[in-house]
Amino acid sequence: MSTNHRERLENLRAVVLKKISSQTSAGDSSFVIAEAPQLQLIDQVLGEYRALDKRAEAILNNGAVTTSLPIAPSATAIDGVPGRDHGVQIRSGFLERARKRGLELTPQRGAIYKAPVTGLRVGLAVATERQPNRWFLGLTDGAFDAAVLICQERNGRTIDLCLPRSFVSQHAHQLSRSGGQVKFNVARRGSQLTLTLPQVGPVPVDAYVGAIDHVAS
């Protein structure tokens, strides 16, 4: 795409952010939910532009094109792993379910959302079942108070594992970390869901499935 397209995307992003801010102040959460997927898609495309800028700079600095430069993957499914658009759709579905249960969440940055009334920061992590009965998820360390681990099964059904503020506060130090992210290892053992804490072992978390009403507790 041309530079003009990039500028138009940046302008559109500014417009969407302004509208979201305005509608949030007015208490219109339905607009925020509707616009969140578009905003994340714009951010994704602009991120691809920035990646291309870095590759172009590397080529120009080296003075020649080399065959060893990596080719950026597209946002579509690669080797059975859904692209970012798929994650956006899954998060949007949860946001709608949460809204119907009285939990209003507005986008903050990336996978972090905030409840405007209470200020609660909720991380929405998404993972597909790449290994049978296993889901691996991550959220930015220190950026969330509560976490919703949205685990999609191979049949397309999603499991909303809603870890409330109290659970995160109690177990945050026991979770593994890597690359600035807190890592979550969810497994299904028989009919039971567990979250593995490296120094503790598997902890049953069935009580938190679909527990949207208790995220702030």
C-alpha cells in the first residue's frame, strides 16, 4: 500500500480513538465494543508498516538485498495457527458477553481493557487448542489486575476462564514470566481444568469458568 494509505489509516485511528473517548464519557459502551475490532485491525496494519520500515532500513544500510531477510507472515492462518483477526473476533465475542452481564470494558492497550467505573484493568488473553487439551497464553507483566483466559477448543467453542483480582493478586508471584509477559499454562485433565503454577503444580480452576460477575472480586 502507498504512503497515502498509511496516512489515511493513521488519521482514521485518531478519529476512532476520539470517538471512543467521547462515547465512553457519554456512557455508550455499545459503540466502544463495535469499534474495538476496527481499532485493533488498524493497529495491526500500522505495525506491519513499521516492520517493513525496519526491513527497508536494513536493506538500505547494507546496500543490497539479501536472501536471508525474513519475510513477515500474513495475518491469516499459518500452519493451523489463526492470525490476529481471529483473536480480535474472539475478544469481541467475550466483550459482548461481558456487557450483557453488566461488565463494561473499554480498550486500553493491546489485550488490556479497563472497567471505566471501577478502573479495574482486565487482561484478555486468547489461545487456540494447538495441543490436545492444552492452552498457552500470555499477558504483559504488571499491566492487569484480573485476567480472562479465553481458550478456544478445536470444535470452535470457547472457554472463558475468568481469574478475579483476588486470584491474580494471590498467585501472580507463582506464575512464570518470559519476555516481559506473565505466562499461563491451562490444561484439561479429564473433566477438570487446571492452571499450572510452576512451584505449586496444577491448580483446579473450574470455579472460574464463565465467572464474569466475579472478575472484580
